[in-house]
Amino acid sequence: MTSPIWHPFTQHGLGEPIPLVTRAEGAALYTAEGDRIIDAISSWWVTTHGHADPRIMAAIAGQAGKLDQVVFAGWTHEPAETLAAGLVAMMPDPLAYVFFSDSGSTSVEVALKMALGFWANRNAARHRIVVMEHSYHGDTIGAMSVGARGVFNQAYQPLLFDVATIPFPEPGREQATLDALEAHCREAPAAFIVEPLILGAGGMKTYTPALLAEMRAICARRGVLFIADEVMTAWGRTGSLLACDQAGVVPDILCLSKGLTGGAVPLAVTLATGPIFEAHLSDDRARMFFHSSSYTANPIACAAAAANLAIWREEPVLARVADLGRRQQVRLDMLAGNPKVANARRLGTIAAFEIEGAAGYLSSVAPRLMGFARERGVLLRPLGNTVYVMPPYCTDDDDLDAIYAMLGEFLSSE
Ligand SMILES: *Cc1c(COP(=O)(O)O)cnc(C)c1O
């Protein structure tokens, strides 16, 4: 029987296999056919500690026995209160308010609406958003509008809103990026949104903490709201709790999702500073923040995230992350000797390189490598000719060896 399911980012016309997964634990997925698959991309960047973390699973089960769901407009519940207090305590100081949503994309939509509302409620005509070239912020219309234009959103381009784009700071060309930001900020835009230190879907492109700090300083000096999209980079992915921590910067608005629940269930938050909350504070209902979704702050998802925060408080997560980074680096260094490997780089737990001679997102090397990996028990999803390894923090040496041996074998077979 063929399935009625329409999968995301899948060309069903190619008839590629769609394995049936029945169980996950630690660094691996298990299929109905009995195969163990190493999850080398943390199930699309969400799984942090490992699959089915016992503390997070227990929190979900416990909460499911108490309160499943309640409207969050005008009502509250203990898992949301615990989580919000925990987030404010854990995140940098001025980020004192927590708004809940369900995915990275919606956390970005909320961030953009907060920034626009901030200016609208001050009667300032500031609507323009400044973005960085090659950025990715999600697949809803607003999130696509502030992201890179390409084959992924060509059909929708007539509806995407205009933004001001600064060039990606390629090594040696950083000043052009700063100059462009400075120039756009002089035109009084509403906000600048950026992925700190590494552009994920844009090809795992990295830039320095010093540059992030300079961009933050320009926005502060020009009174432009600084939105950090840490949907991928937070929760230890880049080696620190937030990527912003490495630059010593604090955004006005912060987007978190993916690893917020350890990757177990969907949840997102957008954190804001006092002035952004206060711009919406009034005895006039017309100035409230007009945003909600049916499952805002779902109690079961909040309980999972609260358990993740407890893990962060009580376990040496950053030490695990540093160790995984070092163990990836050794293997990446060995692979980098291969002439087909270009621009090998690593940030925290993320290792990446380009395959020489293959180009573009639709380049055929990506599906070939994906299939090659799947047949050898590894889940990998290259971004065109950019290959990256982003495993859960519990991944052991045997699994890392298997991932990198498979990559070496593929490169020799090309
Ligand atoms: C994945 C991602 C998003 C979108 O998150 P979804 O949960 O897939 O909607 C937004 N921003 C960044 C930086 C991401 O990596």
C-alpha cells in the first residue's frame, strides 16, 4: 500500500526509500527492518543530549498524567511558570520576558512582530528589517522573507516582503559587512535579525565572535533592535549555552526552539527585554501583543523543556559538548587530508566541509551521499555540496568512527 503522507523537503516523484523508524535511543534510530541508524544530524538539529533522554521522557509522562492542555490567553500553569522562571535565570540578564510558541519559524515570526509592535506603539514609522546574506530563519512567509531567496522559495517570492541585506562576512571582507550594516542602520530600520556565529541551512558558514560583537554594537549605537535567531545555535551546539555568549553580546530579542526540549517535543520561546515588553504595556487593549496559537505553552512540552533546563543545571553538559567537539576535530583533521575535502571547519559540536568539484543545493552529490550513508547505517543530510556532522552530545567514539569512515569511503568512491 502506498502512504498518503506528503513528506517535507521530499520529492516523491523520485521514489527514494522512506525508512520506517520505530524506536530511538541515545545517538541512534532503529528501523522496522531492525537496522540501527546513527543519527549524525541530531534529527535535523533538535536532539541535544540524546534520543529518549530518561529525565525528559519521565517529565513528559508525569505531566501527561496531570494536565494535557489549557488555553494560555489569560490562564497559566505550573510547567510554564517553572520553565519561564528557569529560562530567565539561565539566559543573560536583560532578557526578562518569555513568549511561547511552537516552532523555530513561529519564534521568528513572534520576534519580528515584537519588533514592529515596539516601534508602532511608539508611533515610529520603522518597518524595515535588515538581514544577512545566506540566512535561514524558517519556512513561514515572514521567516522566509527575512531569509535567503533561492530555489526553496522561488514560487512564493511575489508575497515575500522587502528586506535590506548585508553581505555575508567572508574572511577578509568583514569590513564590507559592517559598513553595509552601518549604512542600513542610518535609515532607521526596525530591527536586524541574524544567526549568531554560524549560518545553518545557508551552508554551515561561520564568522567570528568579534564580528558578531561589532554588529551588535552598531545596532545598539543606532537604536536598531538586535534579534538573535539561536534556534539552531543555542543549547550548547556551538560550544556555549548561547552562541552570543562567545561574543559577550546580549540581543534585544532571542529566538529559541530545537534543543529547548532536548529535541523531544515541539516548543519555542521568544525572549524579550523590558523595553520591548513595556512598549506593549498599557491600559489600552489595542496595544497588547496580538499573537497566539492554539497550543501556546502546551503543558507537556513545557514540562519536557523544564526537564532539559534541570539537566543543564545539574549535569556537565558543556564539558560533554567540549569533549564531543575535540573528538570530532581529530576525525575531521584526518578526513581533511583528502583532496576532495575543502574548507574543513568546526564550531562546537558542528563539523563541516565542502566536497570539491560539486556545487549548489540541487547538486547530485547530496542525494548520492545521503543514500550511501543510509545504506551504511548513518543518517546524514548534506546541504548541496556542504557536508556536516552534528551528532547528539552522547555520541561515542565507535559511532563517530563509523560516521567518518563512511565519509572517507564515499569520498574515495566518488
Ligand atoms: C531550523 C531553524 C529555524 C526554523 O525552525 P522550525 O522549527 O523548523 O520552524 C529557524 N531559524 C534557524 C536558525 C533554524 O536553524
